[in-house]
Amino acid sequence: MNKILKMQNGLLLALMAFFALGFTACSDSDGGGGQPEITGVRVCDPEKADSLFTKSAQGQTIAIIGKNLGGALAVYINDQKVGFSPTMNTDHSIIVKVPSETDGFQLTAFNSDLKDEIRVETGGGIATYAFKVLGAYPSIARIQGSYPRAAGDILNVYGLNLYSIEKMYFTDVTTEELESTEWEEIPGNRVEVSDYDIVKQDRYINSNQSYEVNSQIQLVTPSLPFDEGTLVIECAAGIVYIPYTKVPGKPVITSINTDMPIPGTDLIIKGREFVQVESVTYGDITLGPDDFTVAESEDQITIAFTKELKPSEGSGTTLTVTTPGGTASQDYFYVTDGIILNFEDGFATDNGWGPNGELKDEATSDALPFTSDGKFWRIKSTDGGWNWWATMCYFRKDWNGNSFSLPGFDLIPASTSTDDVYLAMEVWDNNTDFGEAQYPFLHYQIQTIGDAKTIVFENFIQNDVVYKEKALRAIDNTQPKEQWYRHVIKLSNFDEWAGKTYGDVVADGINQIRFMHMNWNGTPSTMDIMFDNVRILYVPAAK
């Protein structure tokens, strides 16, 4: 169980803390004007008003507590000047907001000339206080090294934000035990790691527009009196860990790029401990070592997917990787019960509204450089701007108001939040230019059983003219071009299904579904998108 302080920075809380500090200050007898002193830092949260901190998240509002702080001339954090309001400055406190890296603030982890401290300058002198500004929370993706492992062997540790390391050690407590028990300090018999090198710290801005660091650490394995346990790294921003075994450990699947790959594309399984992989199975398909490629890093399996590798309907929905160390499984793979549209004959009824998109197949694909899973739909349209009605894909189950087939509650529990259930589809974006505020977007519309109600999701905010999220986003928030990939939208994004359960969705049913090119801006736009295997998909939050 990872522990991290989650701190709030609202102005109201800051003011509440300020006044609380003010009342405390009234009882102090020392006066201002002398040598300043910092005695602690508090966060502006009434529940933590009595606690002092030596670390802070970026963007956090803090109160610097001390003596003779009135009339402060300057405040520095990490040797960088920060702003503060003189009206919020008393002899006993200064309230400041810790800057963020995205605003140009530098962490000491990436600039050794800086100091982990707060410095306050007044007319009476200078006061300092040891204080750490935290980066992003760390994580360990995998460890890699030869088997069987022994003292002196090199292990490579890969992850994110593995910097400002305070401790690194092995413990004989397993990761499963750590995850299932409460602890304030990592338990077990520890063996410290004293010999390690930082091989890589590649810093970049991620898709959430915050700084992240791709990390690699190379360590020399110490002499361990146990064959199984956990590697622990304690960073300033938090404690992370990963299983360690002397012999190949049980494999772990962390993600697959799609649950329903299109023939002619790659199925990519990511995880760790893909050592001497014996087989990959799903449904009635079993693949041996000659049928897939395992990355040298042992964290990815790539399968060149073909029509012959499609599982038979009803043959099973679990994908399993088997190695000498055990098995790892990924549920909800190729759930055909969840398909709403695959554009095959008799599967659904085209409403026929215009302007209509085109039903395509491999033989009539206008020589586009891809294969498909049989038939697919194409929206290829151009408009002159201010467009509320354009080319669409608009199908219904039938004219009797029945619902499309939806996965049963044995596959998706009725109580599942709509945050974990997605409308998914394989898409090919033929270089549509989804810009910041002047290009097209898709209108998503679902009509329930008997057309009782219409539920929509607009990926666009009309008044602000901005996207709510990436157009045609994948689950990892990417937006690939010129390739088949899985596009997903949480059902909670659709109005009336926010805060609901999958049971509510099934009760409503889905009788019609529409995707339509729209453009609420005066700039002309062009959209060229292919769709296939539109479906309901469960992605558990704990995955």
C-alpha cells in the first residue's frame, strides 16, 4: 500500500489556516524586527493545522511559520524567488504557493546547484529551512536480469520518476503481503542496495501536460538470504516496490492494445516477466513460441494478427500467457456479445439518413493501405464551416425498438460503474486534423429501447470552442494516425449515464447509435475516419 500525502491548496483553506495561525501568534511574546527564524511549514488545511511538513507537492499553498518574519523582503524556494502577498505576511507567518515545473520551477533533482530549502530575507537578516519540493509520484514497471539470480548479478530497474532516491533495499516480505496489509514502514528482513547507478532519467511532458521522467536504474544484486521477496525504492515523493524472485517469476499482464484486433494489425501484450514464454492462448486459439515475438526487454509480446487467429464465438473470453514461472490472464478479450455494429449483413439496420457515410470492404477500400475485418464504415466529408449536420454513421437494431445485444452480468457485473464501461471501436483516422479550436469533431448519440430517450456525448465545448478530451482517443490518451487502433469513450461521459451503473445501461438498452461529423466553427473542415466492431467494453479500474 503506497503512502503519499495528498494536500489541498484552495484559497478558502489557506485563509482559514492563516487566521488560525494569527490567533496562535497573538499569544506569542516575541516581537518583530530581529533576526528571522523559520520553525516549520504547515499546509493550509484545518485538519492538519497542528502538523509540520518538510516536503510539499507542486502547486501546494503553504504557511511558513516562525519568528520575526514580518516585512519580508523576499522568499526563495530551491533558490528561486517566489511571490507572496505582503498583506498575508505577519511576524509569525508567510503564505506562499509552491511553484510548478510547468511554470518553469526547477527541482533540485535536475539541478544540483540548487538547495532543498526555503529562504526568507527580511530587514533583520536571513532565515533558512530544509524543505523538499516533490516531483511526480514514482512507479516501477519491471526489473530485468538473468536467471537464476545471484549476488553480484546486474539488475536493470525500469519505471517512472525514480529520482530523489532515499533508500533502496530488498525485503523478504512478498508484494502480495504488502498489498494486503496495513503498514507504516515496510516490514520484513531488509538487505540494503548500496551499489547502483542511474542509467537514464529522460524528462518529458506527458499527455496530461505535466512533467514525467522515464527512469532506468542499474543495481548490483546484494547477497540475499531468501529466494523470493520484494525490491523497494523509497523516493522523496513516495514508496514503490515490485516482486523479486531468484528464478523466473510469475508473469504479469499490465495491458493489451486492443481486446478485438483487426486482422493485419499487431496484438500487443505488455507486462513483465515474459521469460521463456511457452504459449499465448485465448478462446480456442493456442499460439506457441514460433507464433509470436517476445521483446528483448521481456515486457512485451507481439502477435501478427490474422483472420485465422480470430477465436470462435463462444469459445472463451480470457487471454492467458504461460511461462515456466506461471500464468497471467487478461479477461474480457474478444467478447462478441458486446458488438453493436460490425457492418455485416443482417447485424443492424441502416437508418439511411443523409448525408450518409459509406459501407466499405477490402475490395472497395479505395486502395487505402490497410486490411479490415470484413466490412467497415467510412465517414469522409468536407464542410464550409458552421456545420451542425453532416455525414454520419446512423444505425438501429431494428424497427421494433429492441436493444442491441449487450454483455451479460456474468461478464460485466450490474453494479459496475459507468466509469469502467466503455463504448469502444476500432478506428482508422486518415489524418483528420483535429485542431485546438477550429476543426471538426464527432457527435456521439445513443437512443435507448423504443427510443425512450436520447443520450449524447459531445467531445466539444461550444462556448469555449475547446475539446474536452483528445478526439478519437485511445485508452492511453494517444491519438494514432493511419492505423487501426482501439478508440474508447467512458459511458459516464454520456449525459444521463454519469454516476450510473452498468445495470442502468442494460435497463435503458441501446436501440440506435449515431456518429456524425460536426464543426461549430467558421473554418472549413474535412474528416476521414473508418469504423469497425463498435462494442461495449469492460475495463476494470483495478487493471
